[in-house]
Amino acid sequence: MRFVIVGYGRVGSRTTRVLAEEGHDVIVVDIDSDRIDRAVGDGFDTVHGDAADEAVLLDAGIDTADAIGTFTPDLNVNFAACMVGAHHGCRTVLRIDEDYRQDIYEKYAADVDEIVYPERLGAAGAKTALLGGDFNVVADLTESLQLTVVEIADGSSAVGKRISELELPGNARIYAHGRAADPLTIPLPGTELASGDEVAIITETESAEEVRTTLSPASS
């Protein structure tokens, strides 16, 4: 597959490397010269310019790309680039910072395919969204991280809590959520957890068992 990655910061650079390691074609767009130099040094094709400008994205091959991931700190640039991508038939993945407001989410969510929160999801979540939300394609981002899917059991302390209220060991984060046999989707922070729900967790490997025990205690 072919991807355009807008923004070569922490999340954009790691997502680019993971996609490239899996054999996909990736081109980086960034307005910052230093980041472009770093991407070139890392061996990636680049376009230097403002990703909100369609001409810049056309230089990056947006008209033949499968998806665009916009990971700059500037929400307006990210959204504008996604709209260009959508116009050219791309899957669109938009970064929003974790401190977003509900009205901001609702304003943008209907117009893009996926919204990611890098502070919680990291590059693994961004990569999965670009590949279509299939959680089976998630590989360990590093040896210290893994994805685990857990069913919330009766008696779990998570029952009745909102996603935003849940505290998990080892800086674990809920990446996706589904009711009973429903497919897993990226949840809103206000989603309330219930017994029988499934959650996909990105966690440090050493904390994985503790996370599973927290959500599905043996005494339940």
C-alpha cells in the first residue's frame, strides 16, 4: 500500500518507520526543514511544504495514495490535508490532541475515516487506523509494548466506569471497545463500560497480565 504521512514528529516518524518496515511505500510531508532533513536522513522520500496546500500533496502523490495520516500538532492543517486526501479517494486519519472538547470531536469526526489521539494511542494506533482498523494487523511497536484484547468480567472494577475514568497498570490505554459480539471500534472518552464488553489494550508487556487481572479478575 502507499501512504502519505503529514508531520514527521514523534508519532509521524514512528508510524512511517513501522509502515516502511512492513513493506509499504511511504512519503513524508512536513513544513519544517529540520524534520524533512531528518526524514531524508532516515531514508524516506519527502516533500517540503504546507500540507494544507493541495499542490504540495499532489507533489507527494496524494492522487495515487491509499491513505493519508495527518499527525502535526496543528488541527487545521491536519483537517485540510485530510479533506484533500478524501477528495482524491484516500482513507483519512486525523490527529486530535487528547485535550480535545466533545464539540471539536463531533465537528471533525463525520468528515474523516478515523480520529487518533497520539498521546494515548501512539504510533501503533495510527498505523492500525491507516490499515483499515483491523486489529489483527497490529504488531508490537517495540519489544516492550503489546496489544491484548480482554473481556470485562462481572465483578471487574471497570464495570460502570467511563473510558476516561479508568486507571490501568503500566500506563496501559484502551484503544478499542465493543459490546458483546459487536466489532471493536475506537471509543469516546465518555463510553461507559459494562460486563461482557471487549476492550483492546495497548500496554507494556510486563504489565499485560496485571491489566488482564484488573479487567477480568479470577474471582469474578
